[in-house]
Amino acid sequence: MENDLRALFEYNDKLNHPYECFYWDASKEWVPVRPHWHYFMEILYVTQGTALVYQNEESYIVGAGDLILSLPSVVHAVYMASDIPLQYYVVKFDLGQLDSSGTGFGGSWNYSALFKNAVHSEHADICFSQETLKDIPVLPLLCDCVLEMEEMQYGYQIMLQSKIRELLTWLLRIWRQNGFDTDRFFTPLSQENTIYTITEYIDRHACEHIRIEDIAALCHMSYSCFAKNFRQIYGLSCKKYIEFIRLCKVEDMLLFTNFDLNYISQETGYSDCSHLIRAFKEKNGVSPHQFRKRHRDGSPAKSSD
């Protein structure tokens, strides 16, 4: 299953581009959004036509005025379900960018914990009907998000954070009215690592020798407790996750640099070149050399100087 998911993975540059906002008009060009998954959360709001949205093994009919969420790491796809050309807004973002640890009115907010755990609640429906949203300024907020992304004026990311937080808070209010216990799933933020933020630590230190015991200790958890909770939250073991992150970095360097495998292995946390090759072939079915040759489209690679 993990190999199947890897093939559908859509890479997002969380560090440099934590937000994506756009308006899609199928009357100009319609290409079905085939099954994929990513670490971003995604909001899709239909303004015209009808969409058939698949998420994992569930399907949803989303009409004009309806909104649907795709939670991080969930496989999803979008198809047109009527003769009317489909038009919709999409906002994708790194949930971690929205978390705050302020001590002012309202205290700290951990959107990551709230929405990642919403999948476990029967009261947190990911699809919101037009009737449910009638008193919420969904369309103005989404229009503003797209405008901010297009113009990229000074402070646009702060503006995006504000508008996305407002929209998500409206949705959380709906869930609370339906019985979703936000207090139960709320995890206070701190300056220390938690199991909800440890993936950022892993990403930063993937080029180093990482022991699961040490990561568990950073989260103030025993090895067994950490391993169990990590798999439950992220859908794979911490060891597999580290390998996955390293291989993503390997692929980036194969595609966009001319560095040799010895250098790439050093920069991505592998003990030697042969270890990298074995891990890469196990996940991708081809060697790093074959992968680089297959995916190069003739565009010049960055210099390895």
C-alpha cells in the first residue's frame, strides 16, 4: 500500500511555497484531477457545475455553492459530473503555517491537531452544503485569497493566513454545532517538539543520522508509545517516513542538479552510495541513474559547482 501511495504523491514545497490559491474553469480546458495526495490541506469550493470528488474509498457529489475539504495525506481526485462546465476555487496550504502560540485573547490555536484528528470524528463531515454555508462569507474569502496570491504584494502571506484561519474557524463552528468535540482533539502548542510538529524536525535533519529513540525523547514519549501514535497519525512508521523524506530529497537532486550519487548520498542521510541505490530501487523500481535519465526533459540542470 505504501508503494501505491508513493506513486500518487504530489510534492509541495512547504518551506518556500506554503500556499496555493487559484480558480479553475473547465470551459477553457478540462483535465480530470487524477488520484493524488500531498501534505497540504485543500479546500475546494464549486461555483458552477457539479464535481464528483473521490477521497480514499468515499465519493462525494459537490454542486455549486458546496465546499469540500481534503485533509493532509488523503488520496483524492476530482471529475466533472454534469454537462455544465465545472468551475471552482482551490486553496491549498500547510496547516502548520496557521498554528499560533500567542498568549493574548483566545490563547494558542493548533489547527494541525484539530483538522488532522477530525477524520476520527463522525461529527466532522468534510463536505459542506450550500445551505450550511449560507451565512458564511466563503466566496469573498476565497476571492481575496486568489487575489493575494496573484498580486503577491507586501505581506500577502500574512493576509492569506488571516483569511484561511477565518474560513477554517467558521467550519470548526459548524462541526461544533454538529457535536465535534474540539476540546478533546485540541493539543496546546508549545516551543517544544510534539508528535504533530516532529515531521518538521525530521525534514530539517534528514541528512543526519536519526534514531527513532531520540525523536521519541524530543516528544517526551516512550519509544513504543511514540511509534504507535506516529503510525496512527501519519499512516506509516517513523522509519518509513524518514526514508520517504530522504528519497524525496534524492529525487529533487537527481532532477534539478548534476551532483553525483556519492554527493547526493551524503546530503540526504545515507551511509553510502550503495545504500541509497538499494533504497531507491526498492521504492521506485529503477536505479537513480535510470530515474534521472527517464525524467530529464532536455532542460539544463543546475550547475554542480
